[in-house]
Amino acid sequence: MQEACTVNQTVRYLARKWTLLIILELYKGPGQTRRFSELKDALSGITQKVLTERLRELEEEGVVTRRVDASSFPVRSEYTLSPSGLELVDVIRGIKGWALKWKIENVDCGGQDCRVCVL
């Protein structure tokens, strides 16, 4: 596969550890919005450094938008899924449906709507 292939580039980007889980956590937030600290607490095992890096990458790609509230201390950052981020949730749902149908050892999580799914 060529380096410039759209599929190659997209898979390399999305396959980075934590990326899809961050998108799902944002989707579960009210208005698809979560504060940095909420994401950190929800993603057991992620380091602050990795979460910061992934959120910056997602923001650069236009998958999430960031809003900074500097009116209080500490400064609060909120992240929201953009329209392209919301569309990506549909792709993740498709992957989940495929996995539940074809992967013998997967356990059906019972949550067909990832918004309420506990990962």
C-alpha cells in the first residue's frame, strides 16, 4: 500500500492508542462535550501527557473543538465533537456491529447505543 493512500493515512491516524476511546467518551458527554478532567477520569490508564497529545491531534484534524474558560482558576478546557467527529461515531458503531457479528470471543456489551455504553 502506498504511503499517500487515503486508507493508509486514515488508519494510521485512527489506530493511535486511545483515539477512538476519546471520541466515544466525548460522544457520551452532554452535548458531546467533556472537560479534560472528566476525560482523564473516564479513561482509566491514560496519562495526562497522552490525553493532551491525542486531544491536540483531534483538534488539528477538526474532529474536536476546544473551548477554554479562563474566568476561573484553574483554567478549564472543554472539548466537543465537531460534525466530522460525530460522523466518525457512526463509523465506530459500524466497527462495533461487525465485531459483535463476526468475532466469536467478543462478549455483547448490551449497549447498542455507544452513548450509554460503559467501555
